[in-house]
Amino acid sequence: MGYGVDIDAVAGWLGSYGGEDSTSDISRDQGILVHPGHSLETFPEECAMVRDAGHEIGLHGYSHENPVDMTIEQQRDVLHKTWKLLTDFCGKPPRGSVTPWWETSKEGIELLLSYGVEYDHSMSHHDCQAYWLRTGDSWTKIDYTQKAETWMKPLVKGKETGLVEIPGSWYIDDLPPMMFMKNSANSHGWVNPRDIEDIWRDHFDYFYREYDVSGRPHVLLMHERIIEHINKHEGIEWVTMGEMCDWFKSKNSPSSDAVMPASVDEVIKRYKATS
């Protein structure tokens, strides 16, 4: 089992929640395990507590930018800066990435591979089991001004990579139902945490049966209850996503022509040559 926490803090308002011009909104998340780079530079002492407690820290943009809205140059610059920040802060390069808003651009996977990132937690091809991430899928959108035959075509699968995908799911993301955002129509903020807890419990119970397998007081209590529920089951082991990645790679081999992540030594050497 793994437990991921996105410490978006102020970065969430700057890049995604629509509160970048609101002093009130900016004030909401200044009390602080993936870090946007903005959170790391703004709250270094709090982030150091997370690091020193032994938690794995992964990439999550700088100001919670949506990759789909950025140019490839902007994406590369954000990845370069945040990779350097985490490498210097943790004493080792980050192994994994969670894209802000779970939005992945077509160039994003290639960029992660070029920086030696080993796993991603942003896609949803499978419900709960890790898999080799595929890149380059293509599909035909509906254009009602054209004949129907022009869009009645199946999805074309892309190429498998050596990037391990640890799937995410909006159904067990607690931010949209638990946090009010003025400019986000799908936000709420007044949902009973026990309703979210029931969804999480049902997900866990189903996957446990079939596969053997965030900073508010009321939400923290929800986390405590669901963790206690999970811990009552036999065979449960809590691991980092990096450890999940290692386990998956020990049991599975990518296809012979899969694009593999760059080696850590290669990325560090390249970084030192350009810095």
C-alpha cells in the first residue's frame, strides 16, 4: 500500500485553482509527498521535516502549472529547475513524478525519460496495478461538420516505454470534493469526509478481495480512520512509490524496443556540464 500527499500549498493557487490574484486565497495554504518546487523554496523547513522523516519526495511542477498549457520549452525549464531543486534538497535525484492536475502533455513522457525519471503517477490505463506506460496514442475527435465516416475510427495505440506507471484515480482524490475554489466549477468543500472515506474504503476492499493486494482537521481524521481500517487486514505493507516501481520492474520486463529512462549518472553528468 502507498499513500501520496501533494503539498501544493501556495503553488496550487498560482498554477491551477484560479486564486493567483486573491490575497485571501493565497493565505489559505501557508501552513504546510510530492512537492511543487514553489512549496520547497517557500517552506524549506517544513519540507525538510518531510524529507528527514524518510518520506519519498517526487516531482510536481513548480507553481502547479498545467503541462497541457505550456510550450515544450516551458515544460523543459520547469522540469530542469524542479529536478535540480529536489536533487540538491534530497541529496539524490527524484525517481518519480506526479503531473499537476494529472494532466500529461504529449511531450511530457519523453522529458521525464530524458531526466532518468523511473515512474509516473498521473495516468489511469489500469485501476490499481502498475504497468509500463505507453506514449503516442492517437485518436480521432468528432467533427459534426463532416461525414460520420471521418471520425468512426478506433484509437491507435502508441509505443511502450520503460517508464513505470503507478495509476492514479480521480475517484480517490480528495481535493475536488474537499476544497472550495471560487473559479473551479467542480470544487466543493462541504462534502462530509465520511462520504469520501466510504469511497476509499470500497476501493480498498474491492482491490484487496480481487487482487490480494490533506491539511484540514476533519480530513486528517478521515485519513486516520482509513489507515486504521487498512491496517486491520492481513498482509498489508506500506511502501513508497519508488519501492512499488522496484517491485514492478523486478517482475516485468519492458518490450525490447521500449524507450528507457536515461541513467541517473548520465543525467547528473549532463547537468553538471550545463550548470
